[in-house]
Amino acid sequence: MCCNNLFLMGDGFDILTLCNRCVYYGYMIKTLLNIKVDAEVKMRAKKLAASLGLPLSTVVNAQLKRFIDEKEMRFALPVKMSKKLERMIAKVENDTKLHRNLSPVFKSGKEMDEYLSSL
């Protein structure tokens, strides 16, 4: 790490950080948040955060800040296809495997227009 903290003081932290290219000054007050989380969720989130080089607290802080900024929380369920749509897609996939109901490859827009006009 190229930076050195020069002093910490007070209830929060007054931090002065110096580096050969930069000087940062910030005031940080941290508090402890106790929440109940499913053990598996915590383990997987912590592992993912670590793989990105982040502590889990950074991920939680980012989500809390987003919640504050946007004043909303979004929950989304995966889109579920209707039975009719599932049947249509299955038919298309089957036709593709059997090379049925496929248009030919066109070399030009004119060739495509002629083919479509002939239908």
C-alpha cells in the first residue's frame, strides 16, 4: 500500500492519508448493524464479495446507500413462461433440430424480398 495514515482521533476517525501523488482527508463514523441472515446466503455472499476483492460490509453499505438514494427496494421474480409459450418454443426448437420451417440464407435484401413475396 503506498499511503500512510498520519493520525486518527475523536469518536469518529479524522484521517489524513498521504501518498506521493495524493492527499485525502475524510471523517468516518461507523456503527455496528446486527441483522439475521440465512447462513447459506451469508456464506455465498461473503464468498462472492471476496472473489471481487470486497469485504461483505462494503456490499451491504452499497446496497443501503442505493436504497437511500433511490427511495425504493426492488424485488423481482424470474419471469415464468405461460404453458402456451412453452409449447410454441418447444415446437420451434423441434423444427430447428429437424431443419424444418426455416428460411433459406439470403445473399441480398432483394433476394430476401423476392422470397418473402413468393410466400
